[in-house]
Amino acid sequence: MTNRTLSTTQAAALASTTGRRGTRLEDTTVFGYESPPDTPALHRDVFKWVQSLDLSQSLKNCRRDVANGFLVAEVFARYFPTDIQMHSFANATSSHFKRDNWAQLQTFCGKQGISLPADLVEGTVQGLHGAAIALLEHLYESFTGKKVPRIKVPDAAAAAAAAAARGGAGAASVQDGARLISSQAKTAQNLEFGQVTTQQVAGDALTLRRRLAAGSTS
């Protein structure tokens, strides 16, 4: 059997092909958190809070990492170290262990009077859109007493009432939440833009096209 020695180039190529699969490239998102496609991003204050708890695993994909309840159990263990025993929770992905982990957390919260909405838990277990993020934000507000900053959406009805109160010709009006710009120009009135003067032509568009095709604008 011939003894073959790999060159430096060949060894590097072999290492690149036989290395651990699934290794992620360096993430360029804020704090290294990767938001799944079409999913609202976790607020940075909540992410920093989770990271400050020094959990056994970093939060990279909220929908995946929170689903089995193990990470959430670690969060509770940081605040209730004598009541939450991590050896009773399994860091597994099977439905049985997911349900068992969350059932323990819900039982504990029920005894302690801590709010843990069942709909958020169920949505997180099933991996529903935005459920895990909403649950982490809920826990952040419960444990820290702080509110997650959210963008305030303008009330269309209030905007319409304010526009109606302003009133006046040429003012912006709001209908069904959309801003409409009214004009002070009157029908059949000449409009001047710089040195160019335009005049509205009576009649419909089809008649005007026929006149232009015939070479007459009168």
C-alpha cells in the first residue's frame, strides 16, 4: 500500500469539506441575534436582558430556541434558584419533553401568581409566527418591571377629527385613515406654471383624441 502525503493545499481543502456541518457564518445583525424570515425582530432591550442572565446557550433563533421551554426554565431559575431545579427539565425537541417542560413552568407560575399566558405558550410550542418573541417580551416586562418600547400607530379616527376641526379650503383632509390633498383650483380655470399656461379643454378624452388625429384642436 502506497503511503500518500497530503500537501498543505490538499489538507486545507479536505478540512473545509469534512468539517462540522451546519457551522454558521459570522452574523452581522445586531448583537448576533438572527431573526427568522418574515418574523418581527426581538427588541434589543429584551435580547440584552436575556444575554445578561448568562444562560447555558445563547439566543440565536428565538422561534427555535424558546420552543421547548428549556431556555425559559433557565430564565426562571435565575430569579427563583431554590424553586426551579434544572435537572427536572429536558433540553430536547420531542413533543413529549416540550409539553412536560412547559407544564412544569405553568404549574410553578400558577402557584407563584406569575402571569404566563396559555396562548403564548401554545403558540411558542407550535412555532407560530412571533409567539416566542411575544412571550420573551412578556417575561421581560414581568421580571424587570420595564415596558418594551413600541412604535405608536396613529389613530385614524383621531386624525380625521383633528383634520375636520382645522377645516378650510386647501387643507389636508383625512378619510378612512388616508390623507387626501384638496385643491383650491376651480373648474375651467387657467393654471399658470412659470411661463407656461395651460387651459382645461371642454369635452371628453375620446373627442379630444379624434380632434388631434384629424389635425384640429378647435
